Amino acid sequence: MIFNCKPRPFSDSSIIRKFIFAGVVISSVLMITACGSGDSETEDAVDTSVDTSTDADFEISDWSDETHSKSAEPNFDEVFDNTQVKRLDLVISEAHWQSMLDDMTSLYGEFGQSTTDVNQPVVGGEPPVAGGTEAVASVEDSDNPIFVPGDVFYNDTQWYKVGLRFKGNSSLQSSWEQGILKLSFKLDFDEYEDDYPQIDNQRFYGFKKLSLKNNYDDKSFLREKVAADVFANAGLAVSHTAFYALYVDHGNGPVYFGLYTLVEEVDDTVIDTQFASDEGNLYKPEGDGASFIDGTFNETDFEKKTNEDDSDWSDIQALFSALHDDQSSPAIWRANLNAVFDVDLFLKYLAVNGVIQNWDTYGRMTHNFYLYNDPSTAKLTWIPWDNNEALQEGKMGGALALDFSNLESNDWPLIAKIMADDVYKAQYDQYLLEVISDAFEAGTMESLYDNYAALVVAYAENEVEGYTFLNGINDFNQAIAALKEHVIDRQIATDDYLYQ
């Protein structure tokens, strides 16, 4: 199977189709082909019930240890290549696609219609038909869209019955309500191993799960990737990312869905490859407890992503206790906090997050981070996540000031209490200097923006109405220019803070 690696526009008739429930389940295919080039949610859907009785009998012909086996080491060079925009093709049966649309309608209302403003126009064109005659899949957890099975092809090699679903929260809802089908996806390569024993422990070059982010509200397409690059270059554990051009065939041929960012999952290979052991507790905090306000701890707001059967949150409770302990003896308070929480790494995170201006996380929102109890230190370690809103002044009151003068201290005690300590503040200031001199140095960042912009511009230019957040290529060019200007502004702001 050979694909033209150049992005291509499609006629208006292929932008948004009416979908007819066929009654016959067409086998789904997901294809990835390498091509050369010059929002927060409950991350894991519960089990879904999918009718697999008609397509369970198939042969595995392309399986190899390197490409499919759980025993293979993750191949980061293959999957997360910074020098190419690779092509991803999803070919989903009409029946499964219809079920995905029906489920989205049940979650967020009619496509192209705001649930809060019934007069909002459809941005993307004619909405797809929803409400098929029979449900192919069902969902038990309304926080997540349903999974459906599909196949994966990469360089003419097949991966079988991969779990596919839409992903996201506010960004997913907003895209849907605007009538834009450029939606984020989650891929789970052994989601359906119980239904299809042939694919037991299937992996994609060592990866079990991957996310395809739609670069929501980012006309540069670069923010998710660049923010992750900066975190990584500063020495923080963070997901690998790469650019992919996504095509979807749901019954009538491939449609260009646009330029996406592929993101490594924290609860898959991040903790396995960036820590000495992946056996510690991994938490995905979200909700009131994730503010760390005294008395707000509850298990529900600290969802376990590992060791789920172990009903023990004592490490999180220890962090609450140490944070809110008496600070009359700063040295003792610091020692107790350091014993359960990697404060030094958190200070480095705060420095990076402050310099790049990443507002959609702790300090403004109780989401978009993980906590991992690193077995090698027995300390909870901060891991950033979902960075598509970074590298801008921000919303919801804007990004936090470098001196945290706009922080509501009573609402965000993990920052407020730590920054009130002179020793910690001095270390934070030192990290600010390091970040602005290295990981976010102006010349380095301008070069990075130039390289990535040149890499993706053709794919941005070929996005089509109904599958894009752009009004034209000028939006892209202006967004790149704004990112470069933002680097200079942050250099000035950091210098002003450090040398005032």
C-alpha cells in the first residue's frame, strides 16, 4: 500500500458527509506512513461493549517482535521523529464511525450547535448525520467518548483492532460545537485483546497508548510540541511529541483531518523510560483536592493510573500533612516536605512554566499534571501534561506572574507556601536564570520556531474548512511571528524580575 506523502486538500463534498448506517460492519483500518519533510480529560475510558462477532476471525500476518511485541523497547526515533511530518491514516467503518458520532451527540449535543448558545452558527459546514439505527458501541463512563476497534498500518505493516476514540474535554466540546471535525484521538493498541486474542499485548514499536492532539486553538500548531521540548531541555520528565498529518477514511476514501501532534502517554512509557522504575504510584489529579487546600484531600480527585487495586493514598496524604504543617521552624518544615515531595524539581517546573507562560494548569486550574511516586527517591514528582495553551499570556486571568503577585495564595497553597520560604524562593530565582539562559534562550528558540515552521507550513496551508482552526495561511504566519515576539518579551520580563 503506497501513499502520497504530500498533504492534499479535498473537495467541499468530502469535507462533511452524511453517514448512512450500513448494517454491515466494515473492517476498520488505521494506517501510518512516514513522510520526509524539507485538554484535560479523564484519560482512560472504561471498557466499552463493541459487537465483534462478525470480524473476530482474522489472521495475524505482519506481527514481529520489533514492531508488535510487548517485549520490544520503545522506539522513540521511529515514532517521535523531530525531522519529519509523518502521515497517519484512520480508516474506520461507517458503522463504527456513526457510533462515535452518536456518542458525541449524546455527550455534547448536535454537531455544530452550541449547548449554551442555540444561535451559534456552524463554522465547519453541514453537520454529519447522527442517530444511527443501531448502536455498535456503548460507554459506561460519560466522561469519555467510546472506543471502537481499528487497524494500524505503518510502512505497509499492519497493527490489528487498535482501540480508537475521540479525546479531550473542553477542547473536544468546543471543536464539536463549532462544527469542526478536527478532533483529538486516543489510540490503545491492546484495548480489544480480550475480544481478539490474536492481538494479546500488542504494541506499536513498544508503545501501548498514544494521543493525537488536534492543536486546538493554536494557529501556529507548535505550542504543544515546543512546550514539551522546553520542559525536556530543562531536565524535567515530560512526554515526547511529534507532528503527524492525519487522514481519516470512514467509508468514502481518505479525508485530510489536518496537522496533529502525537503525544506519548505518561502512564505508558514516560514513567517506564524516564524513571528508574515504573512500579510507583502514578496519580492524575483533578478537582478540588488537586488544589492542595488543607482539608480538601479525597481519593477521587487523585485518580490512580498505576497500582489501581492498592487502596493506599498515604503518599498524597503525607504531602498534604507536610505542606500544611507549622512553618515556624522553616528548616524542619522544609525537611519534612522534601522527604515526601521533590521540591527542587517542582521549583524548576515553576521556573519553566512561568517563563513560557503556561496558564492551564496548577495555579489557575486543578488539572493538567501528574504526580509520580518515584521508587528511587520515595518522593512525589511533578510531571507536566497537556501544554497546548502554553507560550501565550493566557486566559482565565492569564498566566501567573514570575513573582506570583497575581496568585490567589489561599487557593493554591502548594505554590504559595513554597514561595513564601526564602530558601526555596532563592532556588526558584536561580532556575529562572538557567531557563532563560538555556532551555528558553532567545536565539535557540527563534531557530527552533523557524525549523518547526518550515517543517509544518505545507500541512497547515493544506488544511481545509471544517477540519481547521485557521481562517487562512496568514493566521499561521502571524502565530509564528507572535511566538517569536513572545520569546523576546519573556526575556525582558525575566530580566526585569531578576534584576529589579
